[in-house]
Amino acid sequence: MPRSWKRQTDRGVPLSILERASNDVRNQGKSTRSVAKLYGICHVTLHRFCKERKKVEEQGSMELPRVGYHSGKKVFTDEQEKELTEYLMRVKELAYQLAVKHGCKYPKSWDKFSRAGPDWFSAYMKRNPTLSIRSAEATSLARATSFNQHNVAMFFKKFDEVLKRHTLTANDILMRLA
């Protein structure tokens, strides 16, 4: 499967055609379906464009709305993506160093950059699904504030009572966890 997506169809309606068609709907009072049929486009596409154009103009902008297929919103800022990239480069460098140390067979391209390639990294992540590239989530305020001397003392007091009531030993607890 390729790492980068390439468009394979020419589906979609050019912005210029949608603009002319929506002008006909607005200025000449024609129906959306008749104009869509005249221009050879889907009436739903034209309806959506007219609706979005009206919304944009009500907000005071004279720009035309975006059309067609476009990627989703970015999760990280450019600076954060750069930071993540630097971190991942260090992981690939460690993989290269380990391969050299153990005398493993690896592609010659690794020597050129002194790090493992992107194909190796993606395949490694697929083979090890327990690994994930994410940062730890912060502890919730409720959890942090409840971890205090009084609550910890109460826990150990109740724990001691249960141990004495059931005459449990540390070995019994370990056996139950296994």
C-alpha cells in the first residue's frame, strides 16, 4: 500500500462552473435542478454550493467556498509536527545503531543517512501493535487531589483489616494476581 495518496479520478466539479451555475440560480431565479441539468452537474452538489456560498456571504466574506475533496484539519501545529519528526528520527537512528552493533543485514540506504528508513519504521509499528506514538495524558485534577495522606492512610487501614479478617498472606495475594 502506498504511503502517499494520489488522486486517480477526475471526479468533482470545477469551481468556475459551480460559480456560474450558482449565479444563474441566484440572479435569474431558476431552480437548482434545472440549472444543474443545464451545466451537467449533480443538483445536490449545486444546492450545497449555493447554501455554503450564501452562508459565507452572510458572514461578510466575498470569497467562494471551498469545493471538492480536501484533507481534514491538521491535529498538530507546524512546530509540534517538527518536534515529533525529530523524535521519530532519533528512534530510527537507534534502530540503525542496533543493526550495526549486531551485524544485521540492512538496506544500504540506511548507511547514507545513518538511520532506518520510513518503510522499516511503518512495518515495525505494524508488527508491534502494542506500541503507540503518543504522549502521556495528564492526571485528572480529581485523581490528583484525592491522593493525599488521609485517603492513603484510610486505604491501608482497610487493607490491613481485610488481610486480618481472611488471614491472607502476601503469597495468597500474588497467587490471585497471576
